[in-house]
Amino acid sequence: MILGCRGCDHDYVIRDDLIQYKDQDGISSKINYGFQTLFAYLKENERNKITGSSLERALKVSLIIAEFSYALLPKYFRSIIGVTGTYEDMSSFKKRYM
């Protein structure tokens, strides 16, 4: 949370009473950087660039309960015997161990 407060001077645009971020070739209000976005709303409300009703809608705490990386999944196993669609092509010797 403290790091989010320190980082509230990041790049964003205020449009339609919302904090918006660059998204490829456009700008989107659906992107949220957690506490950085929250503190940006508080900062811009103090500057009277964001209304109180917009600030109230933005005041929420998002809890990230878990993250899962499919790229790291193979590291949890000693070996990978097959992937989807390759079972039919395996020899009978390998199929015995499946």
C-alpha cells in the first residue's frame, strides 16, 4: 500500500470523470493498477479534477487471493510424459506407465 502511494505520479488521463490508462492504441478505464489507481483518484479529487461520486465508486480494495502461472507448471513435475493429443501416438511400453 505504501508503494502504491509513492507511485501515484504515474501516467494516466482523466476523461469522463475517470482515471484512464493507455491501452495499446487507445485509452481504457477498465485498467486498474491497484493502490496506484486508488491514490490517483484521491489525489485528483483533492485537485477537484474528479468528482466525489467518481471517487466513491473507485474506493474499493481489491484482494488478489492467488496467482497461477501456466509457464511455471512444468517445474513442479520431474517429467512430462505427454501432452494433449499425443497419447494415441505413444508406444505400448510408455502407455503401461501412464
